[in-house]
Amino acid sequence: MQSGWRKELSENFTGPVVLPSITAGLVAGVLTVTFMFSYSAVIFTGELSGYVPRATGQLLFGGVVIALVIGLFSELRGVVALPQDNPTAIIAVMIATLSQLPGGALSNEMLFAQAVVIMVLSTALAGVIFYLVGRWRLAAFVQLIPYPVVAGFLAATGWLLFKGSFSVMAEETFDFARLSALAEVAHLWLPGTVFALVTLFVSLKYTNVFIMPGLIIGAVALFHAILFLTGTSSEEAIDQGWLLQPFGDGALWQPVPLTTYLSADWTLFVTEFTGLATILSIALISVLLNLTALESAFNRDIDVHREMRVAGLANILAAPGGSLVGYHYVSLSTLGQRMRGDSRLVGLVVAVFCLLTMTVGAGALSVFPKFVLGGLVMFIGLGFLYDWVVKSWSNLRRGDIAIIFAILFVVEFIGFLEGVATGVAAALVLFVINYSKINVVRLAMEGSSFGSNVDRPDDHRKVLSAEGQKILYLKLHGFIFFASSIKLYEEVVGALLRKEGAPEFIILDFQQVSGLDTSAVHGLVKIKKKALEVGTQLALAHVPEEINQLLHEEEFLDGDAVIEPIFKDADSALEWCEDFLLRTAGIDPNIKSLLIDDQLEKIFEIKSDVEGFRSYLKEMKFAEDDVVSEPGNERRMLLFIEQGTISIYLRELDGENHRIRSTGSGSMVGVASFFRQGNVGALALAIADSHGTAHVLTDAAFERMKSEDPDLALKFQTYALEYVSERLADNLRTLSLILRLEE
């Protein structure tokens, strides 16, 4: 891994990305210092404000470590990782609560020590959690976040950056209720707005890597030229709000001494457990959201688990210095990309800048006009809004667009995490609505056009063709939940109430059903009650064990409306229903035996042909579970079943045998493989279901027949061709029906 980043850095220093990367890193570094100062000011207010420089030094230490580790080892080139602002408000509340203890038990120094320990603990624990989440690959659920939510998250990030840019340029917040106050300082933010718009336009139109650095350097140089020409000093420019206030000279960072940990009251952390847990929860959610957002922003897939491990190690290393929890910073990470300088130099420059600031001082930052820094923040924000709102308008469906705007609305008026939660909830509602429109009935066929794999005589087939509409086969698929179960109920009830009469049997095939929720089970119970009212029986097939358990818990299988037991597959259910219809018509579905002479008389009109053909056959006895033929056996033979039944199976990829045909007395087995050219042998597995008798025509006997009595062989070949053609025609009719139903 080391050789990889070293090689990349070496190439970056000599490649065309060096100037835009360094420029992006410097801009991000300046913004980082201002961010760290502001985070410290949020935590330490009032009487504790004197600790802001020390706290800023601690955060800059975290910036050095986190920016360096993640910048070098992340899969994303140009990523900027820093201590985040999420914990600041929570820690501020925790410190404020401690400061209000009865009797003023804690001095300012002790309150500072408590805050530092909270920062160290939360960062170290977050690092461990991040690493373990990545190590145990628990971050997969982040991939389930809907795309519109990610787009809304990025759009909201852009909106907050746009608003925040006014605070940088004019020290005035963008608030719809206080637009008049913002208008009073328009002279401070209008130049930055123009700079942001020009920068955005140029970055979208041109791709040259020197354009962005040139715009920034040009804006800074033009500003100082105007100051020189107007005779305005730097102090006056600072007083007028054009330049940053001095941050002070000298080193900011001081190592956290052991006395800080010793002076902290560790018993108080028991009462502050909720706050600490909140910090860790928000950090975990935020880092996963940021990684998802960066995948979309960088338009590439990343190993989220690897990123979590890297972020975990970075936080563990940064914790002893008193840093806040840190991870990938979405807005600054895209700066290098937009400047055409997405290389590891960006993160390295940010780390070096933080290091110099915390050890030497931050006085030199006053050279940067605030409108340039704020304009760059606005540029990033407008870029996000353009990418995820403007472009999405023409690329996404209106429902997805509504989710993006809902997130923006909630983020603006309530909060950021609440906005993301609203987006997830809205996406779930939209998913439920859209998914409920999908019919869970994949196939719906009547028994007259779709039969079992049992090979039946012509008289049986005629009865089933006439009575087959009394069987309705429904192949279900997907996850059946409360919304989709309504459509299933309506379709079944529609079949039960049809004018030509309700079917006697409805087969529900669960082979492709991934699961049911409780509402769907109750929907099936309603179907059962309706079927009982009209005298229809339900046959269930291919029911997974977990669904079977749910049905038993609801006592769905009890009563007369459901056939028990549950059938192992749809073919078994169809066979059972067909047998019932044949018995109702006064026909025994189980043919005991059909003598070989009677079978041959249906093939040959002349008795001498019957006797001649029989002379080439050999009698074969078989017992239950005997393997009659199997693939791999090159010996070809054709069986005429006189008594008993044989099932034909194809072996599935998972090793299971799938029955494709059930043959009984009067059927032929092995016709297709018998007449194929070459030594192909049997095409499928044939297993006896009961004891019986068959008459076998071997390939050697047939070759002898062709030589001794070619006319007889030709007559049999003609019959065999008609036999196979008829079966093929039946299969094609079924296939055609299925294809039409799935259109």
C-alpha cells in the first residue's frame, strides 16, 4: 500500500495536476483553519472563550493526522478528511450542563479538562467503531440508501455551503427572516457571488487545469492592487470586513498533558453517557452518508469497508492530541476535482498547512480576501446544486425530484439529519407505492391450456381439456407485503366470482416468493375465507420453510378450503387436481396395465407387423426406485411400459432432480434420445415409481430390424416422429402461452 501512494505522489509532483492540486489544498487549508477556529468557539463560549486557541490547536492536530492518513490511503484521490462539526453542539451542551452543577463545583480549568477528555474519548471510540464496522463488513446497508436520498443529501450540502458562504464573506447568516440585514452588507458578498458564478461557468465550460488557480490568484492580486491604488491599509481592510481577522501569532497546539486526564472528574461521564452515545451514533451515520455521497460525486465505486478501516485508524491516531471525530469532508473533497487537480497532493497540502498553522501561527491567512474564500465556498455549493438539482430535473422522475426538494426543505427549516431521515422515509413511501403496482402474480393459467407432466392416455386428455378450466394456476413472485397482497386478493376474488363459475382448484405456487409480511398472511386468510364461501379449494406448492411457519402460526392450513399437505412443487399439485377431476368424471387416473400387444396395435394396422415388432423387444422387470436409465450411459434403448410408472428427471445445477414427465402403462420412454445421431445415450434420468414391466427395444435390435424388415422399421419411425411432434406441439403451445402472459 505504501509503494502505491509513494508512486502516486511522485507522479503528482511531476504531472499536470501539481498546480491545481496545491491550489486546492491551500484553499482547503485556509478554510480548514477557519473551520477549526469556529468549532472551538462553539464549544468554548463565555468564560471558557480563553481556551479557544488551545482547542483550535488540538483540532488542527487532528486535521494533520486525519487529512494525512485518509488522504494517502483512501481509494479516492483528492479526498480531504478533517475533524467534523457534528460533535461541537453536543459537547457544548454537555459542558454547559456541567457548568451549571450546584455550587459551581467545577472550575474553568476543570471544565476544559472535561471537554478535552470528552473529545479524546469520543474520537477514540469512534475510531474503534469505524474500524470494527469496516473489519466486520457491517457497512453494507449504506448501499441500500436510495439514489434520490443521496442526491438530496448532496443538494442539501450544496445549499448549506451556499448559505454558509455569506457568513464567511460578510459575517452575516443567510436567513429568509433577515434578508434585509444581508442586504445591508451586500457590498461585502456581491463580489464573492460574482466570483463564484464566474468560476462555476468557467469550470463547466473549460477543462484546463490552470484556469482555476489562475482565477483565484488573479482575484487575490486584483484585490490587493485595488487596496494599493486606493491607499487602503490591511488594518483598514480588516476593519471594513474585507480581510480575515488575525488569528494570532505563535504556536497554537499544546500536547494534552497527563494532568488533564487526572483532573477530570470521571464519575461525571456516567451522567453524560447519552451525549457520548449521541456523538458516536451521529458520527457513524454521517461517515456512511458522506462515503455514499462521495461515490456519487466522484462517479466511482469504492470499498466502503476499507474506507471505514482507514477512517478508524486515523481517528485512533488523532484522539491523543485532543481532536474531534473526523472523516471524509464532502465539500472540500470535491474542490480538487472541480479544479482538475484530484490527486493525493490535496490532502497532503491540507495536512502540511494545518501543521504549519498549529506550530508557527496563522497570521499569514489575512492575505486572503474573505470574498475569495467565501466565493469558493459558494462555488462548491452552487456546483452541488447544479449537479444534483438542475441536472436531476431532466434525468430523474418527478417523484425522485420531489424527494430531493423535500430534503432541501427540511434541512433548511428543521435540520440536516432530519432532512436525510425525511428523504429516506419519502423514498420508502414511494417505493411502497411503486412496488405495490407490480402484480405478484407472474403467471395465471387454466388447466385446459397448462397441464402436469404426467403422460396420460388420449381419453384422459380429452376430459382434462374439457374440464381444465376448473383448475387455475397462479405463479407468485417477489416479496408479498401489505400493499401487493391487496392486488393478489383482488385477482383471486375476481377469478372466484367470474361469470362462467368459480374454479374448483386454485394452485398458489410460492417457488419465486422471497417472503411475506404479516399483512400478506392475513390477506391469504381472507382469500381462504372467500374460497370457502364458493367451494373452491386452495393448493399450495413450493412453500419455503419460513413462509410455511407463518402460515401455520395463523392456522391458514386448517379447515376444508386448503388441501393438505402442501405440495413439494407445482407439478405435483397439478397432478393431484387433474386426478380429482378424472375421478369426478368416472375415470380412474391410475391405469393398472396395458398389454404390449394392445399398445402395438395402436401403432401398426397389420397383426403380422405387431408380431414382427414384438419379436425385437425384450421384457424388463423393474422395482420401485430402480434407475431405469441415466445420462452417461451410451447404451440407447426405448421402453414400452406395460405396467407400473416411471418418472423422468432433469438434474438441476444445485443437484436436485426436477421431474419433467411421469409415464405409466401405455407410454414410451426414451424416444428422443433413441433416434438422435451419435452415441449420446439417455438424455435424462429415469427412476421407477413402482414395480412393473416394460418391453425394451435396444439400438442393436433396431439396427437388425432395419436390415431384416426395413418397411417395419420405417413404419415405426413414422409413428415415433408423429409421437414426438405431438409432444413438441403441446410444449410449444404452453411456451407460447407463457410468453404471451409475460409480455
